Amino acid sequence: MSSPFKELALRNAVHVDKRADLPPHTGQCWYIRSSGGCFALKGTNRQLMDQLMKTPIYASSRMKMSAYIDKLRKAGAPIETHFYTNAGTGGRFGVYALAERVTAQG
């Protein structure tokens, strides 16, 4: 079953090519899921979560984002991956988006 967020994710997705494209804060921050539960992040993981709270994201391979996304998921972040096919090249790519509301505390 397709997620209801898929079309919205593609339309609003922001390309992240390097860490400088992410929000600047790297200190530890706690995040609370709307479904309950919380998790703490710092460094690049926090920067990615802060961006995901604003917009869905996709990245070039230079960012190696999938490894960070795996760490975020293990920490408790509710991240979905929506796959798309580029009509011009036939290549596939993924857009990462939050599956539920997350708020930052601190």
C-alpha cells in the first residue's frame, strides 16, 4: 500500500548535497514523536532531523545519507523512504520524509 505522503514528499523535497546545506545546530537535542517516545541526537544526525522536520530530503551519494538515515531510524526517528523513477533516465531515487510529527525539545 502506498503512503499518503508520497506525492507531497516529492513535491516538497529539498536536495542536500553537503552538510553546509543543512541547519547549523549540532549540539544535543531531544525529539518527541507524536505517537509517543523520544530520542536524542547530535551532530550531523541532528542537522538531518532538523531538516526533515522542515521538508523531505534527498541527497547525492557524496553525502552518504542512507547511513545517517539508518542511524536516525535506530535512534527512533519515524522516517519513510519514498522511491521514484526519473522519467528521463529511468534511474530510481529515494526521498526521505517523516512518517509522523516530531517536535524538538532543546
